[in-house]
Amino acid sequence: MFEGALYAFTNRRRDKIKLLYWEDNGFVLYYKSLAEEKFHWPGGEEELVSLTGQQINWLLDGYNLSAMKGHKKLHYEATF
């Protein structure tokens, strides 16, 4: 039911974050509290936002996800 999903929650001040992950027979809890800074929580109208593993790492490292964009993926086809 929960397998493969990571759930992230923050408080109103955005200085604490909790991550829940289901592992075989129970949840694993990761908790991080910032002393001075705030997390740049992804904005939007929706309550549920899907993030990649890289975006979660950026969020925990303090980056603003709306400003972070990876390189454009290139697709090449070989013609013979």
C-alpha cells in the first residue's frame, strides 16, 4: 500500500520537516529541524506535490525548488 512512496510534511514556520517512508513492516521517520533558516517548500494550489529523489535532496539541502531546473534532456536517434 505505501511501498515506494516517501511522504514529507512541514510545520507552518517551515523550519522543521518530517519524512515518512514505509520499510517492510513499519514506517521510518526522518526529522530535520533548522536553527535559523527555513525550508523553501514547493508552492502551489495542490496539497499533494510529487517530487523526484533529487528534488527531495535539494529541499533538505535548502535549495528553492522553483528556481532549480536540470539540464534539458537530449534525445538522439541514429539513422543509417
